[in-house]
Amino acid sequence: MSPSAFAAVALLGLWVLMMFAVTAATGEDQLRTTAWLDDSTADGCKRSRSND
């Protein structure tokens, strides 16, 4: 007995929404990491210039 077409479309929609959620969470983590690296690199440059 196969599932109805409505169930198949609902599961596909749920899968698509979950993929968007995972992609958004991963992108936010990457942006947060990149911002942290940029901040720490900028601090390092300021420190090295002040030591010259």
C-alpha cells in the first residue's frame, strides 16, 4: 500500500524546509566564525603596529 500523493508532497515539503533550516544555521555559524577571525586578525594587526 503506497502513501497518498498528499502525504508524499507533505514529506517533500518538510524535507525542503529542513534543508533550508540546516543551510541557514550553517551559514550563520560560518559568518560568526568569519567575523571572529576578522576581529582577531584586526586586533593582531593593531598590536603589531603599536609595537613597531
